[in-house]
Amino acid sequence: MCLLYRGNLNAFSTYSVNYNLTKTIAKTLKNNNPTAIFIAGGPHASALPDSVYSDGFDYVITGEADLTLFWLLEKLKSGMPVNPILKGVSSNSLDEIPFPDYSLVEFDTYSRVLDNNRCVSILSSRGCPYDCVFCNSNIMGTGKSIRYRSPENIVREIRYIKAKYGIRHFRFQDDLFTGDRKRVFDLTKEIQKELIKYRCFSRVNNFDSTLAYSLSESGLIHVSFGVESGSNFILKQMQKKQNTQQIEKALTSAYQYKIRTRIFLIVGFPGETESTMKETITFLKKLPWDEFSVYPLIAYPGTKIHSDPQKYGIIHIEKKYENYLQIGKNLSAGFTIRTNTFNEEQVHSWRDNVINEFLADGRIWAGQSHGYQ
């Protein structure tokens, strides 16, 4: 994804699955303008800065780069030499970061909807205190304390979007919208006054009926949970810090207040067996939820399972990043790891079985969820 294009200056946010496409775009632009400067950031560049730099980028910024990118541009403007690989720095106060320049956004091209209405993504916090071994969010700062925008700051952005573009449906993009209960209650009191509808991401270990009520009253109509597995053994292996009792409580609480629920599952984590797969299916069929997505485990660069595969029994990791596809068209996905107890074909079979079991049970595949893309 090209974040900034100004002829002689090009900045890209890199992701593993489309990194080769990013390189192709950068190379094409470079051929057309050899004096242009190319900057890479984002998860892939943060995980593999030396590799990305060797691919022809002039500068690589790791982690959050709000202040570092601005600093780099000033240094380049002054002609001062700069180290090509830089550690990103951002503000500790998210309220100090300006709103996105929505005048550059073509809202008519948005395909994401909520309750059949066009919705806009908004970020009210950064970070996640958890450290799941498979999650590549940690590359950008997970494990650190979450930083929150103030309720007043968030409401100002919501009001601006409502007034300027007439949009009243939002998708909070936070890794963990419900990380701080007091903050959630303070925020929902303010959001409720705006008469909007929204969706968010949460965790099952901090979601209960009290929280569900407050969220629902403020306009929440759709919540997504990283359930990952219905096996406590697999959840422990993932260092997920949640259990099946908490999963049941969260899904039941959301159902109690008529909040549409989407669950994300991972198949093929090291230690997975026919028994743990059956355990997941049997357990989840008993619970109230609406939509689901099933991902094969992918060992993204920067994750613990990628950095220390032998510890988890992984004996092979696919090196072609374009195959690191969580979900594609027609339910396709990338099967990229092999362990000492199963191979890629087995994971493919497990995933197909989970999908077929849940579809037959009347649940909805997330990509086919009408009105909730």
C-alpha cells in the first residue's frame, strides 16, 4: 500500500502477503523516476528491516512512525545524512495526532458496510497488552500498555464525519476496544449521545453482560472475538490467556443484548489433532453466535512462532510471502507451515471440515454476511 506519493517521495506501509506487489510498484516508480526516494514501514518492514532495505528501499522505519516520518522528511529537506534504518517514534498522547485528512478519501469507493450502511473505520486506541505467539500486531508495539484517545477527541472526529459526509456507521479498528472497562463506560456515555451504530473488536476474557449492556446502549450492533479454538490445551499453547469458560460467558453476554457476533478461529496451531478439532466444533456448536472466519495458522515474520519455530514443533515455514493469505476469494487461504505431527494438507482438511460443520449448523461465513462487511 502506497501511503504517500509526491513524485520524488514515496512511502509504503508493507504487509507480508502483498510485499512482492509493493516491491513491484516501487520498482516501477523508481524506473520512471530514478532520483525518487522510497520509504518502507508497516508490519513486514518492521519485522525484517534489513531485508526490506536490501530490496531497494532508501529508508525503513520500524514500528509506529508518526513522528519519525515527519522528522525524516525534515532531515531530507535540509540535506542532512540519515541512517537508512530508523526506529519509529510516536506520540504518547494520541490526542496530539491530527485526524486523517478525509478530503483525500473517496468514500464512494468504500465497500465496507455495517447493517447495510456505508461505514468508516476509526481508531480510538493503539496497542494490546497481550502477547499471543501467533499475532503479528506485536511487531508494531503489542505487549506495551494501550494508549487511548480521550472520549472528547473521539467524539469530535465522529461529529466531523457525520456533519461532513453524513456517515453514521463506524468500525472501531482498535486491536482491543474493550481493554479498559472504566474507559469503555466513560466512552460509551459520550458515544450514546451521537446516535451512531458501530462495531468493534473485543476479547472474551474481559467481556461480560455489564459491558455488553453499556456497549449496546451506545450503539454497538456487531462485535468480533478472537476465539481461536475451543480447546483449552490449544489456547494455552497459543498463550492466548483465555479459556472456554470465558468464551461461553462472552458469547452469551453479547447474545443477551442482541449484539451480532463474529468469531475468528485458527486451525493448525502446533499440537492440533483430530481430537482438539472435534472439541472446538462440539463446544462452539452449543453457543450463541452468528458469523465466523477460519484462518490457517500463518507464521508471520516477527511473531514468536516465526522467530523460534523449533520450540513449537514447526519443521517447515513457507518462504513465499504471497502465500501468506488468511482468507481470499471463494474461502481460499494459504497453508504455509508443517509440524512434526501434521502437514499442510491436514490443516487444509481440518479447515474445510470446520467450515462445512458450521455452515451446516446455520452459521454464516463472515465474507457472506449480508450487510456486515
